[in-house]
Amino acid sequence: MLMVTRDFTELKELEEQHRNVSEADTQACAQLEERFRKQLESQKRECAQIETLLQAAEDRERTFAAERDEAGRTRTRPSPDPTARVGGATEPARRPGPRPALGSLMAS
């Protein structure tokens, strides 16, 4: 009978230890879950910020491309006829360019 009582006591002690371990495991799991939940929320906020920055960059890129395309169209438009009369003048319009040296004008 003494042996059965001792075995029963040991069994109760083991159950108590197991219960304590289980409670500790449960608490540890709850703490991990809370930490992971907070990390997930933080990462979601960071992802939203990154998506906002990416959208802004895409908008700037589209604006730049549109401005570049418009500038390209402006450069490729045909120039007005340089011999056309400007404001009723009888001489052809002068093209902007380097001026002749003063000495070459006097020699003529």
C-alpha cells in the first residue's frame, strides 16, 4: 500500500509539473502571438507607406514622360519659313546666329 501511495504522490507531482509547464507554454504562446500581431500591424503600415511612395513616384514619372513628350513634339514642329515677311518687312527674316566680324563688314 505504501508503494501505491508513493506512486500516486509522484503521479500527482508530475501532473502538477505538467500543468505548470502547460500554463507557462500557454503564456509564452500568448506573448508570441501578441508580439507577432504587433509586428504584422507594423509591417502593414510600412507596406502602405511604401505603396504610397511608389504611387507618388509613378505619378511623377508619368508627368515627366508627358512633359518630355510635349517638349519633343515642340522641337519637331516645322520651323516658320525664314524668308517669310515679318510684320510687313520687305527683307527676309534673319535667322539668329553669329554676327559677322566688324572688319568683314567694313571690307565689303
